[in-house]
Amino acid sequence: MSRSIRTTKRRDFLKTTAGVAAAATVGPMIWIKDAEAQWSNQPEKGAKLRVLRWSRFVQGDIDQYMKNVQAFSAKYGIEVRIDNESWEDVRPKAAVAANTGAGPDIILSTHDDANLYPEKLVDVTDLCTYLGKKYGGWYPVCEAYLRPNGKNWIGVPLGCAGNTLVYRESQVKAAGFDKFPRDTDGFLKLMKALKEKGTPGGFALGNATGDGNVWTHWLIWSHGAKLVDEKNNVVINSPQTIKALEYARELYQTFVPGTLSWLDPNNNKAFLDGQCSVTANGISIYYAAKTSKDPKLQEMAADINHANMPIGPAGVPTELNLFFNQMIFKHTKYPKAAKEFIRFMMEEEQYGPWMQAAIGYVTQPLVAYEKNPIWTVDPKHTPYRDAMKIMRPIGYAGRLGYASAGAAADFIVVNMVAEAASGARTPQEAAERAQKRAERYYKV
Amino acid sequence: MIGFPSPRFRGEGTLHHATVARLVHALVNRLQNNRNALGLLFILPAGALLLFFLTYPLGLGVWLGFTDTKVGRGGHWVGLENYVFLFGDSVARLSLFNTLFYTVVASVIKFALGLWLALLLNKHLPFKAFIRAVVLLPFIVPTALSAIAFWWIYDAQFSVISWTLTKLGLIDRYIDFLGDPWNARFSTIAANIWRGVPFIAICLLAGLQTISPSYYEAASLDGATPWQQFRYVTLPLLTPIIAVVMTFSVLFTFTDFQLIYVLTRGGPLNATHLMATLSFQRAIPGGALGEGAALAVAMVPFLLAAILFSYFGLQRRAWQQGGKD
């Protein structure tokens, strides 16, 4: 457990293991109670909260979330209003709230939003320290996103929408693979074999905010390439990138036709229609098939399985998933109530059932929640469990802020991979172009 | 312009009530009898609306274009930096090309088809009213909805066109409507044409109906062929309407957003990014409000050029005033 936490010190490790020993005697609790995880907070009298969150990807999420909200209101007598917006629309709204100093007290948003206006956010170091201690620590990516100076937390991680490779077991088997390959070389061989068998896979290469960014970032990172280094110098025009793009070119030849036009919904549609044997996606494809009344789709659900993205020359997992944060804005009149709300929602009693209700769409940010039964109730869920553990922040390996947000929104990496994969540009040209485009964002 | 009765009353607080009442009365009287003042008064609400909802946002947009404002963060004046940046940006230049190509090709075809349709509808047809209503349908359907329909029609896996052609044995693989840069450009243009033709057709039809039949009678008595009637009677009399309709059409096409956003989001490889969609992408999801505003403002000169062309090129032809060109 401690291995997965970069910042865990030996002292903390001892404390945690002591906690494990203590917990083992108490009973079958899934988290480790740290003796020092203490929380005292008195919400303001007459407090009212407004929360803006990304709208659900799955009904169970919002149903359970609202139940938890009601439990909070009942316990503290604090009225909470929840507004929902499509996840891509939360970003501008949150920015306007930050700028004007008015709007929701708490916003649940995505990726590097908190890094755009850290000075407008309430410091939540005490809350994150408490939760981290109580629940086995935060995954490293949480700190990359929300603890930019290594000391202060500017938001509370909520989790992420995990992505894995979604594939048809029978078709992978028919292509001569008993197990899904774990490395990029084996993966390319599999994709070639699938193409030969007439059951190709496919990945979105259009301007797809979610699916496009997710797999193209994995692709370049898996080959050791990155957009920027730790000091925000643009280093995308590198031999590693060229390698990654040459790989992409070969991979693209095996795709189903039309992936250059694919937006976020296309791979779901193609997969569920049986036209695509492998793609990268959240758990939604599986659930659409599993919960469908169509016997053909139910049959397909039995044939669907998931695997984490293959490991490339970089030697470590290099995934990108949709990260969720929780931000408290300084303009709130009730910072203590807001903190209490987030704490309440993150506690096992609330967060555990919420994870289960979200049927695997949301992966936990806290290590202890790995043991949530949602990940084992169906073995096909398990790969999504590690989404937070093995992901990197968007804008890796640099600092997050306007430059990383702008570069991602402008599809620089997606376009580069699409250009090279489709042969519209050579890998060298595509990398040079991406370098120039990215340098404009990282100029300051 | 309204004119106070006398400046010496200003600022004096010791006037008798009666004097004040008399003064107000005189003022109101004068106002009521002053056409300029009344006109100004009546125009005031409209003026305020224009100022508030048009001039202010436009002014703000222009100003933002000169700043480095981010969504959520105020900006500083940076002069022409955004414009210099955009000029050196290959994606922005590509979007300019896409926008011009999209506008020119779509507008020319929309005009040709619209005029043709208008001429057909102007003939005596059975169920005339019904047919005219049906023709308007593409224009009435919300763009976002028709765009979603086109998205399915063009889908790489589920395209009904590809399906039909495959079943007929005419092609052996699905057409990559939106996955190939040039296919995508023409596909989006086709969708735009489908939506835009009814507007032009109905407007031109209205124009056609204002042309008195006596001209055609006179022309046919003089032995004019149908082509000559069209060329020397219909076209000259229709030109003012054409100018207005095409100005609008060009403006709508140039600033198109929804269709592209639903169909391609500017892809593939940014081949269908119009200035409007790129402006949004940079300003809102990308957070660079200043740059996005600059990109939007960069559209204004092209729009002005289109308006001026139609105004001076088509509307003020001397022959329309009975003179010669």
C-alpha cells in the first residue's frame, strides 16, 4: 500500500501498519483508521450551500449522490442545492465564478481547473490531511493536480472516470491471443491479427475531448514522450515522440474505417453494433450491453472484457483518465460548512455506496477504497479500480495551469497523432508542428 | 438639442413652486411641439436596446481582443499581440481558409439552387401553398437537430447513404464522409446548403411575386425568349432582393457554428474548423478569452466586405434608378 504513495514517509508507514493491525482486531472494516486522523470543524450557523457538479454519466451516481446530500442536510440542518451541468460546461462556469467572486460555493470540476485560479480557492490542506490519513493516503496523481506547491491542497480529489481497453474476448481469442497482451508490441500484433480476421478495433482520432485525449496521451507517454518537461519546456519534438508516431501509423492501419471523424460517442456506437473489437473507453459500453433488454447485446456483454492500457518502452503504466476535483471558492460565506460537506461526502459511509451506485464509473482517489466491493463483484470491473493509481495528470510532466489547459483544449496531441497516423504528415512533420503549437501556449 | 428655456435658472434652489411648475409645463409643451425632440424620445428605447445588447457586447469583444484576458482572470492590454499570434498560427490560418472556402462554395450553390427553386415555385403548381410550406421545413428544424441527423447520415459506421450504395452494389466500403479532410469539407458544405436553400428560395420567391406580370406580357409581345425574359426582366428587378438575401446568407454561412460543432468539432485534422468554432474552442474550453475574441473580431472585416460588396455592387446600380451603368 505504501509503495503506491510517493510521499509516504517511513514514519507514516509505521503508523499505517499499526492502524491495519488495530483495524484487523475491530472487524471487517475496509479502511484503516489512523489514530491521528482527527477532524473537528463547526459549520457556520444558518449555513446554506450551493454545489455545481458535472452531470452524471450514470443514473445511479446522481441518485446516490443526492441521497448522501440529503443525509448531510438531515444531520447538519444545512440546506444544499445541487446544480448539474455537462462536464465540458462546468469549466467555463467555474472560471466565471472564480473571476466574479459569485456563484456556487463548491464546484466539482475536471482536470487542471483548480490550477487556473488557485488564489480563489479555499485551502483544504487540513481536510485532505485528515482524509489521507484516515483512508490510506491519496494516489500520487491527486497531489500533482491539487497540491501544486507540494504543501497546500487547493481542492479535494473526488476520483476519476477510468478508461481501459474494452475488447471482445472471443474475437481476441480467434485472433490467436489467449490473454490480452500487456505490452505495446504485443498489442500491435493483436491489432494486426484482429484486422486480418476481419474484426478490427478502433480509437477516436477526431476532436473528441474525452476519448481522443485519453488514448493519444497514453500512446505518446507509453513511448517515453511528453509534451513538456518538469520546467514546462516544450519537448514534444523528440525521438521518443517520433517512435510513438511511427507506432501510431502502424496501429492506425489496423483500425476500422472512419476513426479520424470519431467524436466521443462513435466508438461506443461502433462497438455495441459489433463493428469494433477493441477500443478505449469508460465502463459505459459494458454497462450499456449488460443492462440492455436486447438478447444480442446481453450476449455481447458476456463476451466483453477490460484490460489496462498496455505498457510501452517507458516501462510503467502511462494512462490518462478524466480527473475530478472538488473546489471550495473563497467567495463562499460558509467555508466551514463547505468543508464539512466535502468531508461528509468523502467518508466511507457515503463514498462507498456512491462508488457502488456509480457501477465503476468513478474510481476512488483514496487508497483504502480500492477494497470497495464494486471492483470485485464482477471481475470485469477490476481493471477500472486502478485508474487513479496508474494515471498521470494531463500536462504531464509540467506544471498545470493555463498553458496545460489551453494545449489540451486545442487538441495538440490528438491532432499530432491523427496527422501522423493517417499519413497526412510524416511523424517528423507532425512532431515539429505540435512543438510549434505547444510552444505558443507555454511561451510564458 | 431639446434646449432648456434659459440657462440662468440652472443650479438655483430658491425658485417658487409656481415658477417651477410653469417651467416644467413650458418644457413639456415645447417638447411636444418639437418634432426632433419627440423623434429622439421615441427612438430612445430602441436605441438603448441596441446600445445595450449590440454595441456593448461588440465593443467588449473588440476590447477583449486587445487583451490577454483568460476565462476567470482579468487581462491587460497587449495591443495587437493576439492578432500577431493568430497570424503565425497554422491552425488559425487553416480556419480562415476553411471559412472562406465554406462560405464561397456554400453561398454560390445555395444561390443557384435557391433561385432555381424560387423560379419553379413561382409557376402555377398544384398544391402551391403546401409545397411552399414543405420547402421551408429544413429552415424551420432547429440546426442542432438537423445537424444530428446529418451526423448519422455521415457516420463512418452507420451512414444510410453508404449502406444504400453498398446494398446496391455500387461501393464495397463505406464512404468516409467526415474522416477525410476534403470529404469532410464537402459534407459539411452539403449540410449547410440543405439548410440554407429554403431561406433563399422563399425570399427570392417573395421578390419574384412583386414583379408585375405586365412586364412579361410586354416582353413576350416583343418576342423575347424565356431566357431573355429572365435575363432582362426578372434578374434586374430581382437584384435588390438578391443583394439583401445573399448578404444575409453569406453572413450566416461565414459565422456558422452549430453544424460544424455537432458534425466534426472542427476535425478531422482541423479541416473543418471555421473561425467561429476555433474562436469558441480557444476562448471557452481553452480559456483564452482574449485570443478567442481576437479571432472573432478578425471575422468582422470579411463580413463588412461582404456587406459593402452587396450594397455598392448590387443595390446601387444606376439602372435601378432608371439610368445607365
